[in-house]
Amino acid sequence: MDVVTDPATFVAPAAGTAVTIGAYDGVHRGHQFVIGHLRRLAADGGLESVVLTFDRHPAAVVRPESAPKLLTDLDQKLEVLGSTGVEHAVVLHFDQARSQEEPEDFVREILVEALRARVVVVGEDFHFGRRRRGNVELLRAMGGSLGFEVTHVPLLAGTSSTAVRRLLEAGDVAGAADLLGRPHEVRGVVVMGDQRGRELGYPTANVAVPDDILLPSPGIYAGWYGGDQAAAISVGRRPTFHAGGAPVVLEAYLLDFSGDLYGQQARVSFVSRLRDEERYDSIDDLLRQMALDVEATRTALGWVTAG
């Protein structure tokens, strides 16, 4: 997939493009359904397919006080978009000026002049431009005079970025994976923790996940580190050692692994929830539970040995 970070530099094919527009946070099954429809229309019309997305969630600019946490950062989003088979991703810088742009100007400047759109595919609830005035009806009205057709695709029932967030906030990582079409994954740098896990015999990778990325609710999970390394994952405030509360951290204990991970870029994905986060009265009680968590992780992932 070709990625362009400025629509003005996009070299549109002579025949034109089929374009879909959206934040595409998470690139869930509903998004994938729209992109599949886009690709079929592009192929039928001899066009090239384009996903036009944004470098940040528009809500982070329009209503930052209530903007949702993200399911994917920009790099992740582009990776998943690439796996859909779409030919081009065009990333539009979204700022205050863009949020105040009249929808008619957006259509002329971006869709027609920059992308040479001949077909525009959007979800039925699509809105854009100043005060969300742009919609499917406006696109159709403009398309008639500017040379593009508009197709709106019904949403897949129950599938949305909001629905995925609600499942993750409830700790239902399996349900979220069903909507995403893959386990929810977060990324960050492995940083120095308090070294307590090493002292207990369970050294963990402490992953610093950016604040704008959504973590599942506090608890213990089975999942993967780096895509193929089994890990027992803790998301929480470590109440056994921080009775007064502490910031939420992600710690991953890699099964059958030894090595130095500090400074590495980590990828952690969540397969199943094992239990809630709990406070233990003694270190021995905690260690017994950690041993059970490791065995539960082996079972959940079918992990026998590292080889």
C-alpha cells in the first residue's frame, strides 16, 4: 500500500480513484466491510482505491476534553489498512483550521482536485466539515456536478469503534477481538520499572503505553508479546504494593524467556482475561496466584515451550 502524508503530493491516476473517508480508528470489521466494498467498486470501474484518513482523531481537535482514547496509533492504523488490500492511504493533517473548513471546500480541494475521485464510499452516518454539515446528501448533490458517484454502505450491526472501546473498558478482550478481527494490541517502549518482579522471580517487561491509547480495564490477561511470545499480562495499579493507589501500568511476564528488553519497542496483544486485579495480604499469597496465572496463560494460549 502506498502511503501519502499530504494530499497535495498525491499523484492521482488518469482514470481517477474510488475513495472512502474516515478516522478508521481500530480498522475493525465494519471498516473492513466498507473497504471491501470500495475495492470492488474500484476494480469494476478501472479505478485505484484510496482510504483518506487523518493523522489524529478529529475529536482530539474538536472536543479534546471528551475525545476517546485510541484503539490504534497512526502506524498501527496504516499497517492494518495495508492488510486490507487497499492501494493507497492518504493521511490528512487535522487541525483547528481543518475542523472549520466548509464541507463544499473540502470536497473540491481534497476529493476532486487532489484525489480525482470518481466514486466516494462512506458509511450511512458519515458527517464532515464545519459543524458536521457535510453528509451523504451533500456529497451526492456535489457529485452530480463534479463528476463523482456516492455510495453509502450500511453499518454492520453492533460494530463500531465505540463498541470496541466499551468492551475493552469492561475487560472483554475476546469480545473486542471479535469486532476487530484480531486481538487488541498496544505498543510502547520497555522502560525500567521498580524491579520488584525480578526480585519475586517473575521479571516483567514494563511497557510505557502512550496516554492516548486505550488499555483494557485493570486485570490479568493472557496474550502475546511481539506477536509470537506468550505472556501473562498485568494491567493495573499493583494494589498489593501500592495500597494508596498508583498509576495504571502494563507489565508483561514472558513465559520461558530470559533476556534484556529495556529500550525495545514492544507490541502487546490481549487474547483472554484471566481474572480481576486483586490485593494480597502476603507476598506468598501473591506468588501462589502468579504461578496459577502463568499456568492459566499456558492453557489459554496453548503454549507448551518456547520452541
